[in-house]
Amino acid sequence: MGPYKHEAIRFHVGSILQGCPYDCEFCDIVNLNGRRPRVKSNDQMIRELEILYEMGWRGRVFIVDDNFIGNKMKVKSLLKVIRLWQEPKGFPFSLFTEASVNLAQDEELMRLMTAAGF
């Protein structure tokens, strides 16, 4: 993770997942990082958020994944843990990411993302 600073733009960058199970014609991620998504553990992701928090960071955190929802089951579990971590701290981070358009077909996933601070 690292900070990105440019006049009006300030955010930290983190990553949860590499690879993507989809084969979109416009995307080269499968060629670069493979079709099988590799995901950090929930504990690892929370440790990284905690480090940012302890360093005094508040604000936007960009989760720079090939496709954030590449492993929906794993990400749903993670989103629940992120919400439980953020809630008692008053949601110090505003999270944003990139995901495939089929996110719109999964209402539970959209609710979990919103609840976690995306």
C-alpha cells in the first residue's frame, strides 16, 4: 500500500485480489495475472487497514484489484469483516475499486459493499 498525492487528489492504494475468472474481450488481465483469482486473507486486509488507521490516514482508499469481485464468495466474507472493522471507528475510510459490470446482478454484494464503506 502506498499514498498517491496530487494537488486535489489524495488517497491510499491497496490490493486484495490478483487475476480474474472472466475473459472480457477488451481486457488483458487474464494474460497478465491469470484466470484464477488469488486473494489475501481477511486478517491480512484488516491488518493493512489498521496500519493505515494507526498512521493517521483518513479518507479515500483505492482497492486496486484486477476485478474486485473476481471471487464473489471470498469478497462477501471480506466485506462483512471490513464493515465490522470500520463501523466502531466511524468509517474512517471511503473505499473505492474497479469491478466487472456483473456486480449489478448481485444485490447482496452491492449491499455488502455499501455497508462496508464503498
